Amino acid sequence: MTRICITQGRIIDPANDINRIGSVYVEKGKIVSVTDEPAGFKADKVIDASHQIVCPGFIDLSTRLRDMGHSRKATFKSEVIAAARAGVTTLCLQPDTVPVIDTPAVAELIKDLAQLAGYPQIYPIGALTHKLDGTELSSMLSLKNAGCIAVGNANQPVKNLLILRRAMEYAASHDLLLMFRSNDFWLSNNGCAHEGVVATRYGLPSIPEAAETIALAQCLELAELTGCRVHFGQLSSKRSVIQIHQAKKYGLRVSADVAIHQLHLTENDMQPFDSAYHVLPPLRTEADKQYLRQGLAEGTLNSICSDHQPHDLDAKLGAFPETEPGMSALETLLPLMLNLVRQHAITLEQGIGCLTANPARVLRLKSGSLTPGWFLAPIFEKS
């Protein structure tokens, strides 16, 4: 089966500014036309998409698949099935696997596992420092040549600002994207909840908003100094959105995303000590949530990610501070985005753009749109 016509769907393709009823024509996995039927095109299969939305596959900027070192939690096979069900066709894998993605051999192993899972659009993020220890720089050029889409240090701290500066200079010299999680490790002090009313009431170890905003401000200063392209992942606070807005206003090469749960949940949802809501960065206030939504609607935050972190049951048992942070979020990414649309926080076009065209621009990928001549994700014909 080589020719497919997806007919009478509502085509939403923010990259090409398309929002209309029409048809998409595919031949040998490649888009040949959108809305206009090519001359002589005879479909082997016609898919009636009436009353449905046809859009590009989603791109998730932050995910963990657990297969390497944590297969009891999840495997590539189980998680790519979840991704396909959610319409996520491209996954960016954080470097804190076991072993860490700090050598070309590990990056190539990731690619091999992705091929075996039938999901070649899994892109490893290379470790910024050796073993993510925050002291010795990794061989970033080798990681780039091995297929790493960017570099980052996941949730681990870089020991001092001079090391971070040298890392950003190295990344900038090879035009590598730095994916940075803004969190001052020492201010966070192994906390598990937002420093506010709820943490105080229940005596939970807390993480101040300043742990995020101070780390963000420092990295922004170094981005201006080094010229490094920086993507700030999983921001959680109002003041962070304001800083990103100012940085973009003054021409810094920065972008930012927000995890989908931060757009729906607050510290109040943690009660009473439900470890399902133990995430990093922590769930913050209602005011923070509303400002994150506003930042997304205005384009200051240009992408939404799942920050998918599957766990086994044991990881979430025990006292709240002792449980492991993170939640499984791939399959809820789309419905929660649509819920934002229903609540009029963003438009449908904005929501789809935050999962397709915008992350594609961040990663400089030739995907995230229905541009004729581009290939659809290989999972298309399997799903």
C-alpha cells in the first residue's frame, strides 16, 4: 500500500498556516499534497477523516523511557505504544539513563533500541558533563556526531558557573542546543514541595521559587555572554515566565517549554500527601499556573512537553518526601492540551503548534508540519 488519501478532515498545520477542511495525499510515506489533489493520483487506501482533525505528529521535548537500567518501570516497547496512542511521533530522551548518555556508544545504543522498537524518531539528549557529575565536560561534538539532538544535564547540578560557562562555550562553538533545567540544587535542598502554604502546613521539605529563578537568571547571563542557544525546560513559576519574556525582548537565543501537568495542577492538589503529585519542579500556586497559561498563549513559552517519567508501584509508596518524583504523562498529553482549549486558555491552533511546529523549530528538525515532500513518521502506517 503506497498511496493514501486522508479526506475531508479539518487540517490544522500551524507551520504552514493551514486551518481548513480538506484532504492530505501521501505516497510511499511522503506527503505529496495538502488540500489539492495531485494530477493522476489514485489512492490505494482512502481514510475518511470527516469531523476529525488532521495535524502533524507531536514532538515531546522531555521524556524518559526507562528501558536502560530501569526496565522494571517501563521499556522502549511499552512507552512507544503509549506515545503512538497519544499521537506523539518524536521523543527527546533525557540523558539520565543507565548508563548515562555521555559517550557515542550509548547514543548509538539508544538509536538501535529505537529501531528495534519501530520508533526511529527517538532522539537522545547528550550529557553536558561526564556521568552528569557536573564537573568534567563531555565530548559534545562526538555526541552530536553520534546523533544527539542537544546536550543537557537532566536534573543534575553543574558544580559551578565557570564549568557551565565553559560548557556553553563548547556547545556554542558547535551550534549545539543546550537544554537546561533551571534549578539551584543547593537552594532546593532535597525538597519535594513548593515553599508555600501547603508545605508549611504539612511540614514538607520545600523548594523556593527562587531555586528556579536564580538558576534561570544565571544561565540567561551566560547565554548572552557565550551566544549559546538555550532551551529552558519545564518552567514552573510566574517570575520565570517574566525573565524569559525579557530575554526574548532583548534578542537572546532562548526558548522555553512547560510540562503539561504544571498547566492544570497546583500545590493544593497534593493534599493529603498523594505521592502521584510528587514532581520536580514542584507544583506551585494558582497564580503561577495562570501565568504559565498566559505565557503559553502569548508565545513566551513556545512548547508543551509531557515530562514523562514512568514509575513502578514501589517508587510511589512510602512517605511523600521519600517517593520518587515524576509521573507517567505520554497518554494524557493530548487530552490535557485539549482541555486547555476547552477552558479557553489557548486556541486549538496554538495547542497543536506547541506540540508540533514550535518544538520542531527549537530542535531544527524537518518535521512538525504537513509540508509536501516531507515524510510522515514511519509509525503512521502501523497505527
